[in-house]
Amino acid sequence: MIDKKKIKVMTLFGTRPEAVKMAPIVKAMEECPQIDHKTCVSAQHREMLDQVLEIFNIKPDFDLDIFQKGQSLTQITNRTMEGMEEVFKKFKPDLILVQGDTTTVFSGALAGFYHKIKVGHVEAGLRSGNIMSPYPEEANRKLTGVITNYHFAPTEEARNNLIREGYKKEDIYVTGNTVIDALFKVVDNDYNFKDEFLKKIDFRKKIILLTAHRRENLGKPMENIFKAVKRIAEEHEDVQVIYPVHLNPKVRDIADKILNSMDRVHLIEPLDYVPFANLMNKSHIIVTDSGGIQEEAPSLGKPVLVVRKETERPEGIEAGTAKLAGIDENNIYEILKELLTNKKSYDKMANAVNPYGDGKSAERIKNIILENI
């Protein structure tokens, strides 16, 4: 009996969020005897990416190491595509897997297409409906879709978006979101923080976890978000706000101007994935403009206020686990106040059913690849 030839699969990712969501897939591929798997990282982010690689014990076979301080989107695109060209000379996969909507995703998919390699898009079909928000992510994911052969949609809503855009139903697979796979591996209800500051936090208080970094929120929108949070902290003695401040100097300037020197608002350095996931688990409410957190927090029973004008993750809004608060100061303030003072409103969000997955998405994707390639 002749052994079936192994399927050659490459996973490519370059930022911390991508690494978190791809880690369960990497592990599923590595454990599968029918797959010859290689991992490639662009290092669009460097330090934050390396943290996740260490957490999940992933050793890349190829590292493009493209990161440069102050790099432009054009530079990221060019360096990723040129790097992938060299990688493909050493390992030409049957399939390249990319995840989400970063510039690494689009550049890697395009490089694969140019080399006539099939593309699998993990977390396919997310749409905000506004090409400039989030920027450049909405364009990246739409452009990636055009050259994708296998669309791994996290939800039925994402699948329907792709069908509306004319993609073949037989090329779309609803898998759930791999971020839930990763989250379940690292959250521990008995987790003890190593960070000296977090060790001292009284988690019996109502902790508001804040994250804000989106390009489109820089300036007045971010000022509005911070002012709303500031008002809440000033008025509610039982509230503590923790904000791991993004490394972007523009974000830090706004945070320092509005939130610094407040007793109940704590500006801290960005956290590694594991302590951040466990901080989410211990928080009362999460205020964020992030994408992944909109998926993670509902799995932990945490109400999410999405401080953006639109979201490509409407499932959380529809399920009641998240509210689209926008970027108006008074609106953000009023929603936060309601959740802090009305237990019925809080419990309704905290107990809503999570629409994003069951922790078995990577296994589904692996099986789809085995059956179809």
C-alpha cells in the first residue's frame, strides 16, 4: 500500500493578535501526521509577537523579521512579499494559511497567489461596511477574500457576508473563532499575577478594563472615550480603571493628558497575552476598540462596550454580549453608568450566549484541509 503524500501547509502571521488566533492551528497542524507543516512569521510586530510564540511554544521555521520603527504600510507590504518570495524558494506549500486582516495577511495571501499557491483565510468574512474603518483592516480582509480558495468563516454572519459578495457557498466553512481555542488554554480562575501592581489590585472592586488604539480613533474620538471613563472613575468610588496603554506615542500623549494623575485610573504598560486574558477574566466591564476582545470577553461573561462607530463583529451586539457605544463622550458615559448601577442590565449582558465558538475551531479547520486538499 502506497502512503498518501503529505499535504504541505504553511501558516503565516505577523502580529500578536494573529499569533494568538493562529497558535491553536499551528498546534493542530504539528500534531497531524498527514500534514507537512511550516510556520512563517513576518514580525510586523516584533516584541509582542515573540511573547505569544514563547507562551505557546511555537518555533517559526521562517522569520522575515520585517519590523522597523515607524514603518509604513507600504514598507510592510513590500518587505513581506519580498520575504515570502524567498521562503517559497525553500518550501512551496500546497496551502498558505493567513488569519484576519493585517497588512501581513493581505501581503502574504497575494504572495501566495503570485506563486499559484492556494490560500486559506482564517476568520474570513468580517465586514464593517466602511472601507476606511477600521483602516486598513477592512480593505485588507476584503482584498484577501478575492484571492482566497478556502474561506474559514467564524460565524454564520461572516459566511452570509461572503455569499452576498458572490463567493461560492462550497468554498466557505463555518468553523467558530480560534481565539476561543486559545483563550480556554490560558485562563485560570485561580491565576496569580506576577506584575507587582496587579498583585495589589482589589478585584472585589468593579474593575473597568480599557483598551484603545485604533488609528481612526486617534484625536477627538479617543479624547471622548477617555473623558467618559474619567467621569465614571470620578463619580464611582467602587470603580477602578486599568488601562494597558498602547505603545503608539500618539495614544500615550492623549492618555497622559486626560487620565494621568487620577487615583482610580491606572495607566500601565502593555501586558503579555496570558496576564491580559486573566485580567479580562477578573474585570467587571471591558471598554475597547479592539476586534479580538469583542470575541474573547463574551466567553468570560464580561459585558463589552465597543467604542467605535461600527463593528465587523455584529454577532456580539445581536447576542447582547456587547454594545456599540460609538465615540460620543456622553453616550459612552451613560452606558457605563447604566451597567454599573443597574444589576439587571449588567446581568443581561454578562449572561448572554457567546456567539463566537466552542474552543474546537482549529480542529475543524485541520479536518477541512484534510478532506479538501
